[in-house]
Amino acid sequence: EAKTFYKSLFKIVAPIAIQNFITCAVNSVDVFMLGLVSQTAIASVSLASRVQFLLAMFFTGLSSGLIMLTAQYWGKKDAKSIRTLMGIALRISSVAGIIFFLLTFFFSRQLMLIFTDDINLIENGALYLKTVSISYFCLSISQVFQALLKSLEHVKTVTCITFLALGLNIILNATFIFGLFGAPKLGLFGVALATTIARIIEVIISIVFARRIKEVKLSLSAIFCKNKLLTTDFIKYSLPAIGNEFVWGAAWASYSIILGHMGEEIVAANSVISTVRDLTSVLFFGMAYGGAILLGKQIGEGDLSLVKRNASRLVKSTTLVGVISACILFCLKPVLPLVADLTPLAASYRDSLLFINCVSSVGAAINTVLICGVFRSGGDARYGFVVDGIVMWCISVPLGFLAAFVFKLPPVWVYILLYLDELEKIPLVFRHYKKGTWLKS
């Protein structure tokens, strides 16, 4: 039984982890290339990308809610309901994509003022945001198609789409930054332009691949599919997931706001560490989200006792992977100076932030597999929403603001207070898991 579970988990997790790794690898290349432009370029794009991060969290929540329901309907082989759910998700996501496009195109400078008061960072970040604005609408479509493909266990297809789109992104980045093939050297603007072109190609490829799925026949026409009962279910189960991701993402954006007002050095150091941390955490994030698909399908098939046993296996194996990931992250310390050329002060911050993230990533593995994997597979996204809301917004964010702007503590101490949140959540999350109330069909 355990062998069958791990084999099924590997089939889903491996492509998701590869997809996440490709995404993170491209981000790493972006940081490395921007490092060759200037430290200011790294810091400004890091802050500007917080806007996209918020949108990404919205799409992650929407996708999780969609996967939560469609994985169970996939277990029942109900193609009509899956298409209807896709239409509901497309209507919501496209509205969000249009709103973010309008905000970033017309109010890019005002958005940057939220994150920093450094003029150089504001101007560079505003240029980046305005250039990538149209890519946010493209994301709103591609993310829904890719979520559906994952829930239908076509995760290899999503990996191929990601590989093609982000591979193109790397080539275009190099072309526009360094002026290859006769193109002009565009620096930071070139990175934004490359991202935009890659996103446009990605949405086209996603639609083409999705239309080839014979079992369900996914297409943009699903946006017109309506069903009152399914809409009610989608809102009931997806809104908490969207709220959870958005609350979590908004808190992380607040961390960036706090750090952004503490100087370019701490922002640049955090950008480098975040990039490397994301590379080492792809496997446990893949296990959490892949596990949600597998457990959700099993719930749809009706064997709830098997789901409980497999949930325990998922939690234990993901926690172990989290510990291994933290060890790998720590071992990468000698490589960090090669990622970006930082000032001596920024480099000292970078080394301190590395150790803090090693500890935090273990907590992240435990919380992610429970909140985003186990709980959501059973339709329980509300608990994660409540826990993140309390811990991050009632403890971490207020403490960070007080430490930075009232008590004027050094940036590293402020960073520690902010990144304790993952450890604070563990007892609350684990207690809810043991109660077993998350398991619902």
C-alpha cells in the first residue's frame, strides 16, 4: 500500500518539482544577469516583483481551490462538472488579470512608493512594472489551464509548457541584456520585455496543449459554462484558499515593504537568498501541492481510511525533505558570492539571512504540506486562512514594523522577527491535522 502511494506521488510530484525548479532556475539567471547590470537593478526588480508575487498568490489560491474540486470530480470521471468549474475560474482570474494590468500600467510609480522611498529603486521598478503589465493578464489565463491539466494528472504537459516558455525567457533575457544577435543592450528594460514576450507565448502554448486532452476537452469556451450549485461550491471552497494565499502573500509583501525602507543592501541580500532558497525548496512544495491532487482524487474515489494513512505518509516524507533542503541550502554558502556582486555590507547581511532561512524552510515544509496539501485535499482551506491571518498579521507584521520604525533595530534582527512566523504556526497546524476534521468529500 505504501509502495503504491509513493509511486503515485512520485509520478505527480516529479514533474511539478521539475516545473518549479525550472521557474526558480530562470529567476536565478535573472538575478545573476541583473547582478551584471548593477546592485540597484537587482534590488528594484526584487521589490517590483512583489506586485507580481501578490497576483501569483491570488492565482495559487484560485488554482488550489480549482484543483481541490476538480481532483475529486476527476476521481468520479465527471467531465462536464470539470469544464464548468474551469469556466468559473476563468471568469474570476481574467478579472483579476485585467485589474493588475491596469494598476501596473497606469500606477507603476505609485505602487513602487509603497515598497521604498529610494528614488533610484522607484524609477527602475516603475519601468519594470509598466513593461510587464500585459503579462499579468496572460498569467490569468495560462494559470487556470495549467491548474486543470495538473488536476487531471497531466503534470508532465505543464512541465513541458513551463520549460518551453521559461527557456525562451532565458534566451530573450540574455539577448536584451547583453545585446546579442544584433539587438540593442536594454538592461533592466530588457528583462521586463523578455518576461512579457515569454508570458504571451506561454498562454498560447497552454491553450493549445489543453485542447488536446480528450477526456475533458478544455477550451476558452468554458468561460460561458454556468451552474448555480457548482458556483456555490467553488465560492465556498475556493475563496478561503484564495484568501489564505492572498493573506500569506500580502504579509510577505509587507515584509518587503519593511525591508525596502531599511536600505538597498538588505533588499539586495534578501533577493539573492530568496532566489537560492526557492531553488532548494522546490521538492517539498511539489510534494505538498502534488499530494493535494493525489489525496483529492482518492477522496473522490471514496476510500477515506486510505486517505488518512496516505496523508500521514505525505506529512512525514515532506518534513524529511524539508530538513534535507535546509541542509543543502546551508551548504550553498560558498556559491553565494558568485550569484551577484554585492557591497561588503550587503554581503554580510546575505550570510546572516542564509542561516535564518535554513531554519525557516523546515517550518515552511511542515506548514505547506499540511495547509496546502492535506487540508485542501479535503476541502478545508479555511483553517490555513485563519492561522496565517493571526500569526502573520497579528504577530509578525506588527512586530516587524515596531522593530524597524519604532525601536530602530538592525535589519538582521528585524528579519529574524519577520521570519519566525513559520515556526509559530507549527503547533496550531499540527493540532488541527490530528483532529482529522479536514477530511471531507
